[in-house]
Amino acid sequence: MFFCCTIQAQEDLIEKHFSDKDSLYREDQFYLGLGVNFLLDRPQDMRQSGFSGGFHLGYIRDMPLNARRNLALGVGLGLSVNTYTQNLFIGKNNDGQTVFDVIDSNINFNENRFSTNVVEMPIHLRWRTSDIGVDQSFWRIYAGINIGYLYHFKSVYRDNAISVEQTRFDELNRIRYAFYFAFGKSKINFFFKYSLNPLFDAKLDDTGQPVGVDEIKAGLVFYIL
């Protein structure tokens, strides 16, 4: 009788241990993403050239929504840094107004690119096949929005005669919204990010054609507990 009671007590303690662990289980994570950048909704004749890429990193707090704790809301804070090599010239005229022009194909230049630094807050719905965090090799699907503020922008044009740099102008949409989707297994996952508002609110100086430009990024993201 004593032996049975001892076994039962041990089983109760084990069950309570895993129950307590399960009740505290979260997937709080640091993340690092590396991707290739593409520009859509471009003015006619605007094109990308060379490599355009970037990275994003940060921390996400996991807030489970169900008893199994495999469905959660993730809210975090991060940084996104991106570079775009293309042929859209951004400068100033004699009156100090911003000028947007597509560089003609017969003009030789050494460099034309712009870069963005964005502080962003990811808000994602997160689903995974994990079970109380014992096995880290589980499948995951994360989807949601990233809300950001573009705190630094720099465009650079250089040829053999001149060098032009721009960092501040009113036509830049600094508030950024993007759809984010990631899927994969374990620490290595694929991601896709698509901007929901244009980068610029401007027109080409010579034709009056709108300059919107939407951003797409795709690549690998690493989640680290």
C-alpha cells in the first residue's frame, strides 16, 4: 500500500512539473533575416541593376492564445537596413525642390543607389507544431504586419564629374507598413515581406509620371531562442 502511494505521489509530482512548464511555455525569440530586395510599381524605364539586399533583426515577445500554446500573438521591436541599386536619380533643382528623374540608358555613371534604415514593430499571428519547448525542430508559420518608421534615408549618385547625395525631402513616406510571412522548420526559415504603402509620393520631373515604388524582400530568417 505504501509502495503504491509512493508511486502515485511521484506521478502526481511529474504531472505537475510538466503542467507548470507547459503553462509557462513561450517562444520568445531573437531573429535575424537576410534577403534580396526588389522594387515594384516603378516609373517607366526605371530598373534595378546589380545586387540589392538587406537584413533585419530584433526581438519578439510571444503571447500564447490557446491551452496548448502553439498559437500565439507575437509583438516585437527590430531594425531593418536595406540598399537598392537602380537608375532613379534624386536631387535638387536651383529652387531647392526635390527632383526625380530616370537616368537615360546612354548616360554613364559609377554609382546610383539609395538605402533605408527602418525601426519597426512586428505584429504577427504565430502557429507552430512545438510541444512545451522540448523539441526545437518544429514547423512554424508566422504572418502579420510590420509597422515602421524610416529614420534614415540616403540616395547617392556619382559619375566622373559630380557626386550628389540626398537624405531629407518631403516626398519620402517615412511611416512604413508591410505584410510579413515566414515559414519553415527549426531555426532556419523562409520569409517574404511586401510594403503596403509606396516609398515615395512624387512625380518625375520631365514627364510628370508618378513615382511610387513598392518594396519586396525575400530570403532567410533565423529564429534564436
